[in-house]
Amino acid sequence: MPRTFVIGDIHGAFKALEQLLDRLDPRRDDSFIFLGDYVDGWSESREVIEYLLNLENSYECVFIKGNHDCWCEDWLSGKGSSQAWIQHGGISTTLSYGRQGPRDKKKHLDFFQRLLPYYEQDKQRLFMHAGFTAMSGPKYEAFSETFYWDRTLWELALALDDRIPRYSLSYPQRLLMYEEMYIGHTPTTNFEIDIPMHKANVYNMDTGAGFSGKLTAMDVESKTIIQSDTVQTLYPDERGRNKD
């Protein structure tokens, strides 16, 4: 049977991405859903994008936009680099692209400009980078930035009392819209966990690849988890997004 893999935040870790795909050993009819934040952190952001562009020539791929991708898109389009971006991994990305000419940048800018804010699979699964706040669903979200920055969906799932039944009037409406929701953005390593976290019907796939964790893929049907090595061991002479 064809498999669909959802993959969390990469943050410039090309070596981890290559290792992870090798371990997945994909079949011709498999597909991939990437949850965003492809850049910023480790030194090979440009290589990550180039790899993904080649991957979609052989497999069905869905690419979702993260907040770091928004920053990188602005920089590639000539809008400059914000101080926030520089402080959160942007320097490594500019250095990565600094080795290439303008044609390479244009091809990658086209990639960032076509990233999706979210993706629905059969109306049963939702994939996005961060979250949404609209009580009627993501297509009614007033501000697109919410898809890349929101943490309240994950906080809501974490805080939900497991004793509240889904049919209760007090059960959160946002958590009733889909059978499953997959997000990134908030590293599970913040909770001292290096595998995906599952709370209510939300799966957090950001397992800290930009920091001290691993890059993770999950088969959405079987929930099988496949991971890279700890990314720091693949870049022993770099800090990634770690502060010290």
C-alpha cells in the first residue's frame, strides 16, 4: 500500500534529511508532507531546498510554509533581513546562499512562494506549521501569519483534560474539526522529549532538529516513527540554533 510520511522542521539539516530519507527507503507510490521551517539553523539550508526540489521530481510532495520560510522568502525577494530572523538562525541561511549565484536564488524563491499555508487530506487530517484560531476552521482565518506563528492550538491540546468527552459542550471546538492534526513549530525537546508528541488529536512533529533533537518522519496510517541521528552529531562543529 502507498504510504504517506509527514516530516517535521528541518532547519538547514541537510545531512539529517538525507539520512532520514535513506532510512525511509521510499517506494515509488509513497508521498511526503513537509511541515515547514526548511531553513535557518544548520549550515546547509540551500542544500535542503535543492534536495526537496529534486525529491518532488520523483515523489508526490506537499510543502507547507513555516515562519522561518517567510523570513527567508522576504530576504530572497530583496526585502532585506529582519533582526528577528538574524537572531533566530538567518545568518547560517545567508551564508549558505552566499556561495551561489542569482539564478539559484530565483529558483528557490519560486519554491518559497508556492508553499502552502495548510493542507487538508480527505477532510479528516489537517497539516500545518503552527496552528489556527478561527472557530470555523482554517479557511476562515483572518490573518495568514497565524498559520506560521500560532502556538495556542498546541497549548490547547496540552492543557485539555483527558476526562472531558468529545461530545461534551465544553470540548474545544477547534479540536473537533478533524480526526487528526499535524503541526511543527514548537520543539518537543522543550518538554525533554525527542519523539513526536500526541495530545488530544494533535501530533507535534517538531522533534528539535534545529536544536538538540532529531529529524522525524511518521507514517500517518501506521503511526510508525522513523528518525535521523541526533542532528548535532551530524554537524559536530556547529551550534545550529543552540545558544551555547
